[in-house]
Amino acid sequence: TIKLDGLFLRRCVQGVIQFVIVRLLIVIIVPILIANDVFIEGKMRFDRGWIYVMLIHNVSLWICLYSLWLFFLSTRHYLRPFSPVLKFGVIKGIIFISFWQLIVLQILIASEVVLTPPGFTRREIMEGWNSFLLIIECLPLAILNFVAFGPKTGQYDQEWG
């Protein structure tokens, strides 16, 4: 078992907050890389910044998820009445799926598995496919969201407050 104390909780918070900081730094750094012509989205070249940004983002995301998982493991007996696994899975699933979907699309387009028709840019094709897939994913994700966060989620509970 995990000892639930102040140090453990601080480490869990640090694991989550580092992701927020890394995302902020990525938002600041990517335009600088683009301005210096060293960032081309979807180009997996070691002399370009995209692969490093994706690697750093992915490592940070996994650290965040691991921290949240440890927090859940240490508090699951307290959280059991609130169905945290389903709620966590739905929210993180949406983030995880959308991130990896975009990465896979970028790789497929860059490797020319998905062809770019004349008159379109690679970016337009990627955004079109991404939008199309997001539309298809909306219904099952909405149903999962309704199941995880049903109408009783926001109601007052006598036992739990």
C-alpha cells in the first residue's frame, strides 16, 4: 500500500502540475521554433523540433497520468462511492485519443499513406481527417460521458456531503 501523507500528496500534485508547465512552455516555444524554420508539424526529422516537442509532451503526459494513478490507488477506498475509474477513464481517454489520433494522422500523411490531393495542403488534409474522426467519436464519447457523470453526480448526498 501507499502511505498517504503530505510528501506523497505533494509529489502527486507536482506530477500533475509539471504537465501544465510543460504544455505552457510548448505553447511558448513552438511559435519560436516555427519563426526560426526549425519546426515542421509532422516531420519526424532529428534536425527539426517537432519530434522533440512530441517526445517531451508525451513523457510529461505519462508522468502526469502515473501521478494521478498513484493518487487513485492510495485513495480508492475513499473514492469508491464516486466511481472515479470511469470518470477518470472518460476524461483521460478523450485527451489521450485526440492526442494520439493527431500524431497517427501526421505520421500517415508524412509517410504518404494518406495521399494529399492536388489543391490541398498536408495540413488541410490532416485537419479534415481529424475533424471527421472527432465527429464520429462524439456520439460514443457522449454516451460514456453520460454514464460516467450521470444526473446524480451534482446532487447532494447525505452520507458523503
